[in-house]
Amino acid sequence: MIDQEKKQLRATVRSSIMQLTMGQRIYAATRVQHLIRGDADYQQARHIMAFWPLPDEVDIRPLLTNNPDGKKFYLPVVQGDDILVKPYAGPLQTGAFHILEPGTSEVVGPEILDYILVPGVCFDADGHRLGRGRGYYDRFLTQTHAVKAGVCFAAQYVRTLPVDAHDVNVDKVFYG
């Protein structure tokens, strides 16, 4: 029953995102980046895992490319059923699911991270997260005590989400 609810919600939200104009996407990205930069936990963090956005995700790339505070950024790399953490360094290459990822062979442990920017299909006010359905982030987030911050468009921020026992919450959500 929950799986069917999640599947329907993914389809509904995906449809809403596809209707966003370029102007709405840029506004949302700018707002979300501003909120993240203003977050006290983010300001204190030195080791941050971000994500290279897919077309249906908020563009947070300026956080990585305009880094006046000298934070160390990392990106997730899917390998098998797991997420590995690699330093953000160019050039990027196309990895699993057509996501750009660092080409470096260097991998760091999740315990080094202070802060994680987490993508998702949906989030709610209680920090519940609905992902794409394969559990990569749910498995990964259990391995770290870093602050977990969900990132999404306003259309992805919903009142409540169906939740399974294995779903891992985020600590806060930034949406625009």
C-alpha cells in the first residue's frame, strides 16, 4: 500500500516540476542557495557533500563553484548498491544514472562529513524524504552524523509523506 502511494506521489510531483518555467527554476535555485548559505550549520561546516543536480532537481552548483569560504565539497558516486564519497574535483564524468561525478579515484569515509545536501523527490515538515525508490540515500545517511539538509522546489515540499521503517529523515529542508 505504501509503495503504491509513493509511486503515485513520485509521478504527481514529477509532473509538477516539469511544468516549472526556467524563470521559476532560477528563482527557486537562487532562493535555496541563499537559505543554505544563511544556515548556521552550513556556515560552520567544513566538509560538505552536495550533489550534481539532475534536470528535475534544484541547481545548487553555484555553492560548489563560488566557494569564498574555502569549504571542502564532495559528491556522491553510486557504485553497486552504495554511495561512495569523492572530493569535488574536475573534470567530472558521467556515472550511474547519467549523473556527473568526480573522475578521481580518491574516496573518503562518510564520517568526515559535517553537512550533507540531500536531493529527493519530496520532503515534508517532519523531515521525511521520498527518494527515487532505490534506497541509496537511506542506506548512506545511516553511516554519518552529519547535518542532513533536504533540497527541493516548493512543489516538492508536501504536507505529509508515506513513510517506511527504513526511510531516513533529514534535519531540515530548504525549498524555493
